[in-house]
Amino acid sequence: MERGKKECKRPIDISHKKQAQTNPRHNQTVVFKNGVQIIGGYSIVGQKEGGGPLKSTFSKIMEDEYFGEKTHEAAEQKMFEYAIRGAIKSAGLERGDVDMMFSGDLLNQITSSSFAARSFDMMFIGIYGACSTMALTLGIASCLVEAGFIKNAVVSAGSHFATAERQYRTPLELGNQKPPNAQWTVTGVGASVLTSSTSPSASIHPRVTSVTFGKVCDWGVKDVNNMGAAMAPSAAHTLIAHFRDTNTKPEDYCHIFTGDLGKLGENICRDLLANANYPVDANYTDCGRLIYGKSQNQYQGGSGCGCSAVCLNGFILNKLRKGEYKKILFVGTGALLSPVASFQGNTVPGISHCVCIES
Amino acid sequence: MSQDVETRNEQYADYVKKMALPSKYFPSLIWAFLIGGLITILGQSFYLLYETVTDLSPEMIGALVAVTLIGIAAFLTAIGVYDRIGAFSGGGSIVPITGFSNAVSASAIEHRKEGIIFGTCTNMFKIAGPVIVVGVALSWLVGFIYFIIGLFGG
């Protein structure tokens, strides 16, 4: 204590303290002073998602899974290009106005994102956060924008059912049965454009006001077909950290969205939050549960980077813009598995990042 | 791993087991029986057909039936029908020789985009490979046992 006091008197520490006051970080949460505006969003999905209950909220529904390309991988890349262009256009900006692009997907070496970045003359940061990528890119980009290092940024994340199946599971035409706790990878890419804000009240757009970066949670789940159970502890952990750091309760938010826990994962997450004295009620939904209708029979629901990305850039942003939601939490949930790791007997660690958006 | 983490993980595993949906064994079994039975009826019909129209030996006809079923399954895989059958019939369409055909052709189609040699040829037996390996290993084992029994004048 004594030593700490002394050190605080030195000029360098005072400036450090001042810096901390502008954007204070409480434990895992970064709270923004001005907030970062989300001025544009675009979502592109496949036929199956386009036939689901959220169909009217998507910007574009592809006619087929190849999207005019020869391979599914090339289709995924084109979807990224399409979504990023669409988001920049919807923000009313030119391509040259955006400084930096943050993007990630599920493929090896995140090729869909980095290949798509070839078409844009922007600084590129590729991020792998498994299915939590949308929240992670949004969180990191918001920090850089709020800090004033960049003015405009585009963030995106996406997945394609066919490419994900090939990488993580079995060939598409193989006649095997999916176990009942499995999920269906969403074909879709979502992109949003962020810009700095001069003051909290100046913005007419939804704003990112705080970000909670998660810690990796591994509760020993080995079943790769039950990713909801593997990710639910991390989602609950990050949410609890956010409530604790910002001194809020679940009731303070109009809605809380998790990325792709599915029905089972959502129920587990509810129980874990209730055990920690942060009970959530009707104001909590999982995007994986939202995206497919009952008749589509997709087991526990949607999964993949695209799931939370298209829900955020469609349904959620629409409601924020209309003012139906005042303050929401968006939690990206990722299962950090690889086929090699799981064949070698490893468990499936989960990671979740939480972004608070206000309108 | 510490004791606490281990107990927590065990408790969590039990809890997840309670929450998770169990596999629906009964309908799966019925479908597997029906579709599997249908495939064998189809095989037997071809056998009878070949028996009447050709004068080949029973072994040759058996081989011909297998080839026919393999061809049909590969065709159904190529037009995207076999995986839909497999989604509800499970073991019923995996266990017969048609399942083997599906495993090989599905992998071959999937990796065609990476070229003939490094795509199709390399990955063709990705799923079905273990079946061949286990088949060869077991036949060796059975042959060996047969040989030992033969030595003692069985």
C-alpha cells in the first residue's frame, strides 16, 4: 500500500491514471466513455436460413450454396466480399473511408476472410475465435476505434455449412445420422461498420458501450457433437463477469443474446446463471435457437460464426435501430476444438466474449 | 488437474447427461430394420433375376449382385439421395455393402475439387479405409486360428 501510494506521485503514473479514467477497465470489462457507433450492417445467408423465421431480417438470401462459384470455399469467400461491401454501402461510406477490416471464419488459416481481404484496400486483421468471432472482432475493433487509433472499421464473421462439415466432420453425401444434441452450421456472413463517436449523446446509431473479453473455460466436455454443453459454462462465466464488473443485473438489459449454444446450451446457461444469482428470464435467447424454425428440424439449432453474425446484423440491429431494444448484451460463444485435438482425446474448451450495445 | 476441478467436471458431466436428449433407439431400430431389409430384398431380387437370365455359377452371381448394389448406391450418392436415406435409417443403410459404396463415393466427390490425385485418390478411402484394414486384419486372425486348429487334426 505504502509503496503504491509513493509510486502514484510520480508523473508517469499520474498520466497513466488519467488514461485509465477515460476508458476504465474493470477486471475483464472495458467500458467506453463515448461509445462506438454501428453505422452499417449487412447479412447474407443461404437458402435454409432464408427459409427460417428470421428471413425478413436478412439483407440477402443466396439462391444456391455455390453463389456462382466452383467450390464451397470460394463461395464463402465471395459471401465475405459481398457482406463487407454491403455493410460499407449501408453505412453510406465509400470503400476508401474505412481504415481497417477485422474478420474471421472457421476454416484452416481463416482463408475465407484473408482471401476476401485481397479485394479491399484496407489494413486487415484476421481473427480466429471459433464461433465467438463476431463478438470478438466487434470488441477488438471497438477498442481501437474508441481509443482513436482508427476512425472507421468494418468487422465481419461467417461460416458455410459445406466447408465446415468438410473440415470438422464427414463428407456431405455420407449417409450417417446426426446425434440429437448436434447443431447445424449456419451458412451466412454478417458484417458491420463501426465509427467513432464524439460524445455519448451525439449518436443516432446503436453504440457499443462496453466489452467483456472472456477467459477460456473447460469443464471437461469431450463430446464434439454436444458443443452447447461445452460452451455454456464460458457463456455464463463471461456474462457473470460482465454483470459483476459493470455492477448490473440481467434485468437491466432489454435482451441478452448468446451466439450459438443451441437449445440444450441455452438451458444449461440459464441454470448456471441462476446458480450464480443472476437469473435470466424471458429476456434471454440464444441465436442458434432463433435462426431455424421448428419444422426445419435442425437438432439443437444453428451454430458457426455465421449464426451470431447474421442474427446481430439482421434481427438485433434492426430492433436496436427501431428503438425496440434500448440496451442489449451480445455474447459470442465459441468451441475451441479441432478434429486432431478431439481424436487425440482432448476436451472441448469454450470461449465467450460479451459486447454491450445501446441505442 | 486439481481435485475441485475434477469434481466440478464430473458433476457437470452428470448434469449434462440429465439435460441432454437421449438418442431415440426405438424408431431408429425400426427404420434401420426396414431400410436394411429393403436393401437385402433388393439384393436377393437381383440374385434371382441373374439366376434366371444367366447360367453363371452361384459365386459369380453373388459377385454380380454386390457390384450392382455398389453401383446403385454410388449413383444415389452422386445425385444426393443416399445421405437423405441415411439420415433416418442409420445402420440400416450403413451396414450393407451399399453403405461402403456410399462412404467411398461420398469422399471421392467431396475431394474432387482438390484434383484427381491429391483430392479424389488420396481421400477416397478416408471413411471406408478402416473397414478394409480391419477386414484384412481379422481375416488374417481367423486364418491363423483355422491353421492352428488344422495342426491338431480338427
